[in-house]
Amino acid sequence: MVLPLKNPPPSEKTGLHPRNKHRGRYDFDQLMQASPALASFVKLNAYREASIDFANPQAVKALNGALLKYFYHISEWDIPTQYLCPPIPGRADYLHYLADLLASSNSGVIPQGDSVSVLDIGVGANAIYPLIGHSEYGWRFVGVDIDPVALKNAQHVLAANSDLLTAVELRLQTSPNAIFKGILGEDERFDLTMCNPPFHASMHEARAGTQRKWQNLGKDSAPNKEAVLNFGGQAAELYCAGGEEAFVNQMVNESKQIATQCLWFSTLISKATSLPSVYRALKNVNALQVKTIDMAQGQKKSRVVAWTFLNASQRRAWYDAKKTNRENDGE
């Protein structure tokens, strides 16, 4: 007996940002041509269409490598076992919404090129935000992490893509209890800060979250220890005391100390229940403007919270000063 075909998923992911290159269905023929290593993982799915087993960590990593190579011209990319493998469409969305945020302070024009500097808190072994952000907008990044192993891998990725070596700088945060402290020089200025904070409060909570991921993929449990670790990520990537809410509250409090060194601060917020506490913290530090940007990737809902301590005229002056500097440099 031949089983009837299931209705295929929508051809366009309308929840993603309009500039997101991943709104359409994956073209696996193109991706395999760009990255032949993907081919061994591509099979026909329940809709009799080419796909991969998204419950297979190696397949997901191979897909990420192909996406980065085809869409963002990243020739070599890899992450160690047990480190987080990021969903690229959602990571790209964050960057596109931040580009819109910068445009709101720049007469509606998205600023591009290496005059735009971005501080990525928790750059990780995958360095995904600098890779996509530099490819899409030419921005310059400083990536910060408390994990020297993660930074070593990120540096290998940069070295394998030589044009990134001058576009991305990596810094070790030597104080595990600090976020911005000790990272910025006195005269440094950043147009943006961004962060994907650890959102669990404990390892137990993180493991429960990993188990839910497996159930969403139609699996009762992970097939082996390696799969659990690959989907779970390192401890610092997943959880901290107090979870996402405590981490972001600390970030907000520290941001006050560098209020004039950054145009816009931002962070992802995974849990809507974290928002009231974050808003209270922002009110307590007298943030002048706070924006919440809703995002959606499939059934997953998240949001970006951004804030600034500069008023509208100060934000315009920020870009006027940049324009003057470029003109003086002969650009």
C-alpha cells in the first residue's frame, strides 16, 4: 500500500525578517554543490523532498557549514564536539533587526562597512554573529567570551577565512562574574552590543530543555551521549545562576557604566516571563529609550530588547561624527 503524501510545509518562512536569506525552502542541490560534505546526510523526508535528519547533530553541523559557505562565503567553519550548533536563520534575523535599529538613528539608512563596530557578548566557538554580520553588512566585530577553548576554535575559523582576520577581534573575559567590565577601553565606542544569553538557571533545567528539543524532533530521547552534548552545548552557553533574567539584569546594570560608549545595547530574550524584570532594571538605570522587537522562527518565539542612554539628538550626532571622520580619512 502506498501511503498518501503529507502536505508539505509552507514554501516561505514569513516569520523571518524580509531581508533574511533563509525565508525560502532550502535548495539542497545548491547547498550540496557548495559543500559536498552535506551530500551524505541528505535523504528524502516524509514529503518525499530532499532534507536532512535534524535530530542528527552531524547532519545539522554539515547543513550549517553549507549555509555559511553558500550564502555568506565562509569557506571553512567547524565547532568542537559538545559546543552549541546555532540555528543560522534565527541568528541572521537578530542581525537584520539590529541593522534596522541602527537605521532608525541614521535617517532610515542602514550604516554599512567597517566604520560600524559591534560588541558580541558570548561569541562562542561558532562565532556566528560576526560571520554573518560582516558578510551581510561589512561590520567590524569584537567577540567576547569567558571560555578560552571556544575562543581558540573561533580564532581557527577566522584564520581559515582570511578576510575575517582584520574584521573580527576576539577577547577573553577573565572575570566570569562580569559582562562589560574589563572589556572596553576608555576611548572605545561601539554602535551596537549584542548577546544571546544563557537562559537556563541550572544544568537540570538545561537538560530538561534539551529533552524537549528531542521530543519536538519526534524522538523520545537522544540516541547517544554525543548527540545530547552537541544539541545541549557547554554549561556557559546554556545556564547561569538565576538564568536569563539574572544575566540580562546584570548586563543592564553594567551598561549604565559605559552609557556613552555604546549607541545601542541589545540582547535576545527567550522567555517572555523575563521581560517584566528586565524592564524594571532598565527603568532603574534610566535608559532613555527601550525597544522590544518580536521575532519568530517556526514555532519558536523570541524577542530582542534594545536600549540606549542617548537621546535623539545625541544619536544623530553619533553618526554625524562618524561621517566627519570618514570624510577626514578620505573615504
